[in-house]
Amino acid sequence: MKKTQRCWILVWWAVSASTWAGNRMLVAEFDGSEDTMPISSASNNGCFDPPGFLPYRDLGILRVGQSGQYQVADLHPPAFFGLNATGAADTVLFVYEGSFDDRNPSMNRIAVFDYGEWNQVNDEDWVELDSSKDYRIVFQKTCDAESGLGAFAVRGPGDISVVGSPTQEEYYGDFSTVTDILDCPDWGTHKYESFKYTTTKTGNYWFYDVGGAWGGSLADQRIYAGSFDPANPMENLVEAVNYYGFRVYLEGGQEL
């Protein structure tokens, strides 16, 4: 019988828990086979000699179960912050109400999201969505983007459906009450909380701290395979990540 491998995720900073009916991940993978559409001011990041067109992916329709304000977070900080995410492509997310025309991508566009620019229509990371309408989600790569995954998180008062997938799990920490201390040779001494989660399938898993985007604190993340010993924090360490997203291959049935 195969022994179940046990892993831990340690988060040092997190946001206070809130109740959200809808919490969804939007992901598009760019491999060089994509169609192109005219460049926008948002996807102009890193362009010293801007091209006329950049690759895009049309994810399809997004619907919400309740009208209201929905928050969107770009899960790939730009490389100039020194936080380039492993296996990720820097992308911009466009929200359309009505039809989408890749030859005229500004038509019917109601919101633009990017890490550096946020929502260029509303000047913040929120968008008003109506439960009676369909919205189309389109990703476009920026000039300095490598091939890989572009990812955004969306949350709001109503269920989010059709495009994307539900976030498997969220973890929150209130460090005003935490007394556990972890002393890491690589990162120094910090308060920490640990959480467990069992993977459902074998494959690549995406982890990201949305603390800063959601109005909380940034988090350092560590994944351990096997046992975790606070007195020996380098033992069984699989991945240690500061503040940004990463992808790791895990077997189904593992506890994270």
C-alpha cells in the first residue's frame, strides 16, 4: 500500500478572513500558438519598440449570481519588482460586456486589470457586474512576458460561474494573536501559522498570496513534504516563496 505523503504550508503573513460567496481563479496558458490582437496601453509593459499586436486568449463567458462589486487580483507581479513568478506569464485581463472583436479590442471593454495599472477604467481593483448580463474575459500578454500561465483571482458577493474554476482553498491568519515563532536560516525569525490541505488530483498546483491585493499583508510561503519540525525549518522543505505565485507538481492524496 502506498503511504500518503504529508505536507504543510506555512504562511507568515495573511489577511483577515472575510465571507465571499464567489471566489474563482481565471487562468490562461500561453505557449506561442495564440492569435494576436492590437496592443493596448495596459499590455505595453516592457515595450521598448511596441509591436502592433500581442498574443491573447479568449477565456469565454463569466456570469455572477448577484449584482455588485467584484474584486480582481493579478497573480503575477511584474519582473521589475524582482518577484517574477515561476512558470508564469505577465498578462493583462480585459472584461467585456457584450461582444468581443479582436480587431477592435477597445469596443465594449468595461475594465482592465494589471498588477502595475490595476483597473484602468475605475482606477482601482474592483468592477461592477450585473447578474442579468454576460461578460467575456480576455487575457493579453505584455511585451516582456515569457510563455507560461497568466492568472487572476476574482471574488465577490455572488457565485461566479462558466469561466475559470473555484479556488480550492483559502487560508487566513490573524498574526495579532499568533505566538508560534519560526527561526529560518534563510529568512530570519517570524511568526507563523500552518495549514493542511489534501490534494485531489496529481498534477501542477498554483499557490499565491493575495494578501496585498485584498488589502492585507504580504505572505511568505513554505511547503514541506513529510514532517515539519519548527526547530529544524530547512528539513523536508520543498518550496519557499516570497510574496508571489508559484507552481509545484504534487501527487493526489497529499496533505499540504
